[in-house]
Amino acid sequence: MSFTSFADFLAMGGYAPYVWTCYGATLLTLAVIVAGLRRQKKKLMETIRLQHPERQAVAPGRIVVKQTAEDS
């Protein structure tokens, strides 16, 4: 399908409400999934930090274990 103008593209041959609603619903669903995953990761990292105080986060996603005298 080819469009002669940008307005024709937006109209989608008369099916614009259906097409753009589907695009919007898809983008909204993806945004909710990404937000949920970020929230879940943040909660998990906080849980790990509280359960393992001997570990110190150096950079996001990286954990460094401090060596003790017992490890040597």
C-alpha cells in the first residue's frame, strides 16, 4: 500500500482508529513491561544488598566481594 501524502498515511485507508489503537496498545504494554522489570530489578538489588552487607556495589550491575583474612 502506498500513500500519496502524510495525511493519507495517518488515515490508513480509513482504518486509522483500529491501526493506531493497536500501535498505542502495543507501546503501552511494552512500557508497562519495561517499567515492571526495572522495578523488579531495583527491588532484587536492594534485597541482595541487605542480605549481603559485605558486598559493595561498584557500578550498576557489578558487585565486588571484599576479601577477608579467612579467604586468603
